[in-house]
Amino acid sequence: MQRVGPNAIRWQYSVLALIACVFSLLLAASAHASYGQMRLDGLGLFLAFVVTVAYGLIVDAALLGRVFRYRAAVVAGVVVALAVVFFFLSQTASTVERAGFFKMASGGSGRVLLLAVGVVFLPFIFIAPFAQHRAVSDGKRWPRWVGAWMLLQLALLPAFIVLGFTDHYFRQREYAVGYREGREIKAGELGTLLERADQRQERIWGTGWSYPWPQVPPAKSMDQPSGWNLGVALGMDASALIATNEPLGASDQAAVRTLLERHFPRYSVANIRAKVLWDTLEPAGFSATLDPTVIYEEAVPVLLERLEKHGQARFCPDGRMPDADRDALNALLLGKGGNEMRPPWDGYQRRVEQLCRGPG
């Protein structure tokens, strides 16, 4: 029977300590989620990521100490590797965990991170113990490719730093293109813009290449949207088409609503949201449009400015605003500013009272 050396025993104790640490983290996270009555989406996948990398480094240390020359160490290493791989793959398969993790590692970096760790570490923690056990019997520390694989792990960190800089470059370039397209949009072109946004492929983080499938709309993703998407939203928000007092055509109105719901839901595009409200307002019909539960707070001051500049001719033909419309505006302010009407909402209320007061 082959004797188990002290190095192998110490290594097995390290493995057991790692497993105990992982389980304690999971239990603590679960208890915290129950206590706070909230879901910590992505925590499980983040822990799986950390455990996988940590165990890979433990295997590296064991290889340097030639621990896997012992058969018992190889068996223990494979058992732990199975647990780590199962933990990593089960968390990666969860849509909720992926969404939470991608929110932490945004901009597409989470996908690249998981892929790199999965490809580099998961096969390694299985194969390397067997490779050293066999090489030691031939009088070698390990095969050459094992050493190269270990160097590849060390190269991941500087590689991700470089990719972070290149991603910033590509993102800024995408943003500039998108901003120009959004800023120069003309009447009748919003449908075409929506089609491009729907069909646009997502760029692989850190590179200039794209995935071979359309991107998930930002409304259905927790990930950071593309630079082009952000540029289009902010450029369109500052465009002459959105600033105009004339209502958009029916097709453009439908397209801009879809863009807001599908592609711009998390952006601050106050002018676009106010424009949608402005185009649908009708005299004596404000209450049908100004629903405080669905209107974004940022659109209120922009809408108020439009009413001050252009509301007289459109909504107050006799010089006075209908009481029902003024009441609807005040209800919107109360819904967004609260009953106390702290600044700047108290100022908005005074401005509403001055709209279309007419003679006397």
C-alpha cells in the first residue's frame, strides 16, 4: 500500500477548509436574504466563480509541492473537483443567477469572464492531478503542457485589464456613431431606427467582434446596454425632431414608444418622454393621459416648460385652461412630488397655477 505523505495530508486539510468556507458563505448569504426579505441574485454564481478560481490556485500549489504523486491525493482532488464543477455549472445554468452576475460584471464582461474561467480552470482541476501522478512515476514533476496551462491562468488577469481598455475604446466609438444617428434623426425615420436597434448584434466585450445573434433588449436584460444604444438614446433626446412643437406622425409615435419600452427603459431621456406626452395631450382631456403611476418623474419639468411656451395656443383657445386639465396637472405633481410638495415640486405647482390664467 502506498504511503500518504505529510504534504498530501496538509493539502487535504486545505481542501476541507475551503469546502467549509464555501458552505458557510452560502448559509450566511441565505440567512441574510431571509432576514432582509430580499433576493441576492447573482451571489451564488459569484461564489461559484470565486471558489472555482480559488480551487484552481490550490491545485497549482499542490502541483508545485508534487502532492499528486500520492494516489489518495489524486482521488481527493477529483472528488473536490466534481463538487466545484457541479457548483459552477449549476449556478451558471440559472437565469436569475446569470442576470445578477451580469449586472455586477456589466457591459458583457460577465459572459467573457465566465467563459474564460470555465474553459481554463474546469478541465485543469480534473486533468492536472492525473497528469502529475503519471509524470512522477516517470521521474518528472509534470508534463510541459501542465506548466503552460498554469501560466495561462496567471495571464488571465493582465489579459482582462487589457480587454477593459480596448472595450472602453470600442464603446466610445460605438457611442459616437449612435449619438450622431440619434441627433440627426428625421421625421419618418424612427421606424427604421427601431428596426436597426432590434436587429443589432451585441459586441463581444473587449473586442470589435459581435455575437452571431441579436442582442437581448435592455428592457429584458440586467446587463449594461451597448454604447451605440446609449448614444442613440441621448442623441435622439437632444434632436430637433424631439424638440419640435409639431406632433410626430402615427408611425413615428408608435416607433418612439417601442424604443422607450424596449431599448431606452433605463435611460434619462426626459425630452423624449415629455414629447410622447405632449403629442397625446388633448384640450379638456389631460386626465386621460397624465397618469402619475406610469409617467416618469423626469418628464414632468420638461412637459411643464412646453406648456409654458406653447400651451396657450394649443390648449387655451379662450385664454384659460379648463379646470379639469389644471386639476390633472396638479394631481400629477402630487403623485410625483408627494403631499408635502418639497422643492422643486412646490415651484412646479405655482407654475401650473399660472398657466393660461386669461384676463382677470
